[in-house]
Amino acid sequence: MTASGAISATLVLMVLLLAAGVFGWSAVKEPVAGQVQFPGWVIAGIIIAVIAAFGAMFKPNLARFLAPVYAIAEGLVVGAISHAYNIQYDGIVLQAVGATAGVFT
């Protein structure tokens, strides 16, 4: 394990998470009544992410295969939930991202 290997793995997983997050964001639709409808696969995404996380914890040799699965599943779920909150409370996601970036830097 090298620093450059860890950085490249982190960047690849971040790209997978962001791409899946964009897809998850676009999958949530706002019906006419103003209520948010989650797609049915959000629960499946949560279950897949939990299984991948536990699998990587208990079988570290499988982590290189389970980490992308986890990143994609978690991106889908976080994107869908973020869009649902953004529909309910306009602008909350942008504020959360801005606050996180401000604390991180």
C-alpha cells in the first residue's frame, strides 16, 4: 500500500460515488401534490451497501471488489435522499455541501 495507490483508489471511488449520486438524484420525481416519491430500489441500495460494508470488514481480501459496489450503492442512495430533501426544503443540499467543504478546508 502506497500513498499514491491510496489516493488513486480514493479518486476512483469518489468518481463512482458522484456518478451514481447524479443518477440517484435524477431518479427521484416530484408528483403534482408536492409529495416526494422514492424509487423502490432505494431500499435495495441500502441493503446492498450494508452487505458490501460488512463483507469488506469481515473479508478484507474482497475489499477491492466490494469497495466499488459500496460506492455505487451509497451514491445512488445518497443522491436520491438528497434530492428528496432538496424538494422538501429548497436549497438545503447546497448549504450542506457548502458547510462540509468549509469545515473540510
